[in-house]
Amino acid sequence: MSAFVYTGDLPSKEIVKGYHARTIHTGTMTFVYWTVEVGHAIPMHSHQHEQVAHVLSGKFELTVNGETKVLEPGLVAVIPPHVLHGGKAITDCQLLDVFYPERDDYKF
């Protein structure tokens, strides 16, 4: 595998209605590039992975451990393992989530 990856060449999969993912796995981390359709929500959930959530474009409302913020480019959320979180797209969005350790459920 090359050290350089063009994300547009990665296969896309709809993980949850309105959430289309392209993934890169490094052996220790998973990077998920999301295209999210306006109005679509991801329910409150938790997982064993540490997560860093970035908005690359658009606006995304995210609730982490009871605190809600509207994320726009430049505001990043750091979500510890096993903490409840969920959100919804205020506009069409491009997101990047980084997970540690790798997410086997996102290997496709």
C-alpha cells in the first residue's frame, strides 16, 4: 500500500441512513471520512474507541456526555471511550472521525 491515499478513490458505504463513509485503517487507528446529508441523525451511543471528531465543511450538532455544541470547521470534539454521544447534520456536512484503536466494524 502506498503512503499516499486519495480519499475520493476509497469505496463508500452507507453506515447509517444519510451517513456515507470512506475509511483508512493504519494498524492502530481508523480514519472515517463522512459525507452526511442534512437532517440525518446518529443516535446516542458509546463504544470502546477514543474518538476525535472534526467538521471539514458544514455544521453538525454533537452532544457528548450531555453537553451539546454545533461543530463547524475549527471546533473539534475529543470523545473518550465509553462516553455517550450522538448528533445530527444541521447542513450537508463533510466530517472526519479518527478512532483509536482501529474499528473492525468499519472495515469494508
